[in-house]
Amino acid sequence: MFSITENISRTLTLIREAELRAGRPEGAVRLLAVSKTKPARMVREAASAGQRDFGENYLQDALDKMAQLTDLDLVWHFIGPLQSNKTRAVAEHFDWVHSIDRLKIARRLSEQRPVGLPPLNVCLQVNISGEANKAGVTPDEAPALAEAIVKLPNLMLRGLMAIPRPETEQAAQRHAFSQLRQLQERLKPQAPTMDTLSMGMSGDMDAAIAEGSTLVRIGTALFGARD
């Protein structure tokens, strides 16, 4: 049974090794610790090991943890589906939102971002594998949404996020991630602030890093099985 500190160290080593194999500079990929459903004490332990970025899916659970961890300098990422009735709290408390796939939600976040806070960093969620049961815009829909979001005053469009269809072969994994990377390259002229590819989890992290991921989302390998 490894500690959270040991799990983080081991995961960072895997990320660095994947960077090396891909010919990318050390530190090109950040670790986003997916702390959803995990208690504040686990987040605190991860923070004591140097982890700063934490991903949450469930708003109330996240707000409870934030209230217990106000003494820590953490970066909070909302990575789950976002409903209209939750945008105000997300705009007030989070630093990033990875799951933007509707202009209505983006407008509400911009309007509800408190004065005095920096722009909210956002990523477009792209349904890169075309799965009927998965959220996200299609690649064809992404340019229009990106064009609209860059005009919103309190948002900063930072990049794209995707959760491709699970594949066991690395070639198939890389194909999906390559499509997302190419889409971002096409969008950059209209959204020059895009510098983030939020893609890759434990099972496909190597493929994601090989195709340009800058942020990998890891949960169970750090905190243990889901509750």
C-alpha cells in the first residue's frame, strides 16, 4: 500500500519518462490530480507533496473541500458536466473549467465571474471519437464556439479537452489524440491564448503525451480506488 506522496512521485516519474520518449522537454506536461469524491485530508497530503492542480466533478463536494483548505495555494479545475444552475458557484470558486461545450454555459460563467478575479481559464470539451453518449462539441462545431468564447471578457480560452473512446492499442489511442492536437492547431489563429491540451489518463497517458498533451488527469493511481 503506497502513500499518496509515493503515488505522486511515481506518477511524475512516469510522466517524465513519457516526455523523454516523445522528445519533449522536461516539465512540458502537468499532473492534474483528480480528487473527486476524495476527502480534504487526501488533498492536503497531495499538496504537501508539491501537487497544486486538483480536478473536481461534483460541485458541492468540491466547495466543502475548498472551505477546509483555504490555507493552501491550490489551483482548482472543474472537469465534470456543468449545468446552468451551477455556473455561478463555479465562476466564483474555480480557476479552470475543462468541460465547456455550450455557448450558453460560457456566457454565464463570464457574466458571473466576480470582479477582481482573473479571467476564468476554460477548455472546450471535444467529443473526438463521436460517441453518442459522451458530452462535447464535434470537431466541426469547435471553431464557431471558440470564436464566440474568445470575445467573452471574463474567460480565457486555454485549449481543448477530450476523453476519447477507450482503446487498448497505443496506435488507436494516439490517433484520437492526434486529431485533437490538429484541431487545436487549426483553431490557434483565432484563439492565440490556446496553450493547453487536457488529454490522457492512467490507461492512455503515454499516447497522450506523445501527441502533445500538456495536462494529464490522474485519480485512482494517486488516491486509490473510487469510493
